[in-house]
Amino acid sequence: MTQDAAFPRLVSLACHDLRTPLATVAGFAHTLARLDELAPPADRYVEMMIAASGEMTVLIDGLGLLARIEGGRYDPTAVETDSLELAERAGARVGADKVEVQGPGGAVAVDPEAAEHALYGLARCAVRHGPVERLTISAHDAELRLSPVTQAAAPVVMAQEIKDLGAAVGLSVVRALGGSADLDGETLVIRLPRYAA
């Protein structure tokens, strides 16, 4: 096995091995949250532990997915999915106060979980690195448009400056699904494969 081929496998193995201790931490944090005896500030610390373990899960899942793509071991199962539903789920994960979703949507052929993860990572990056108070995701048929992507955020969103794992994973996933992502001014245009019945 070449060094180039071994590295993605090592990353995948690391992601797999990290899930067990992370699940333990998350499980005990959720158990502590159900206790009535927790007084401030301990209750707030437990909330922070739960949020952080959720973030770690997203990061590990993204890194594992990227390792499979880079190692040539990602074989997505494309199923009919509505682009508006993908946008709504990704937007809800970023936060309803930060993302507005609009458009009629349309049928796309993607791995829904991976596509949602990609869209979430790209949207979150645009909000964080913009910074922007509110991002709009428009879903029209197989095209999703995220705006505004500010001049400050554009190189990070497009992975020209590697400063955001979510964006780097998002772009790789979109391409691995057979789609594309390009900037048009302050709009990120994501084109996913159309579903053909």
C-alpha cells in the first residue's frame, strides 16, 4: 500500500476509534443532564459538554467521509431526494435564526445524508467566515444557491484557504456525488445531479 493510499485509511481508522470514547462522554453527559440535583454552574457545564460532543460527532463524521472520498472508497447510493428538503434540514442545523430557505425545490439523485452534511458545512462556513447575520438558501430544481458569500468568506468556502473542515468536506462531497459548486459573485451555486425516473 502506498503512502498516499495509506493515509486516508489511517484517518478512517482514527475516526472509527474516536467514536467509542466520544459516545461514552456524550452518554454520561446526557445522563447527568437528566439529574435533578445539578445546580448552576454545573448544569451549564453539562449543556456545554453535550453541545461539544455533538460538534465532535459532526467533525468526525465529516473527516471520515472525506477520507473515504480521498481514498477512493466512497460509493454513494443515489436516491430521489427533494432539494428543498435538503436545504431545510441543513438550514435548521445551522440555525433558523441564521438561515432562510426558499424556493420550490426539485428532485435530485444523491446520498441524502452526505448531501445534507455537505450543504450544512458550506452554509455554516459562509455564515461563520462572512460573517453574515443571515444566509439565504434557494432551492430550484437541482440547483441550490447560497448567498451572500462575502469576499472574506469566498476563499474559505471554496477551500482555496483551508480554514474550515465543513467547507472542504462539503465541496468534496458535492463533487463525489457528481455535482458542482461555483461562485457567481456573492452566490455559491451548487448543482446536484437531477433525478431521472
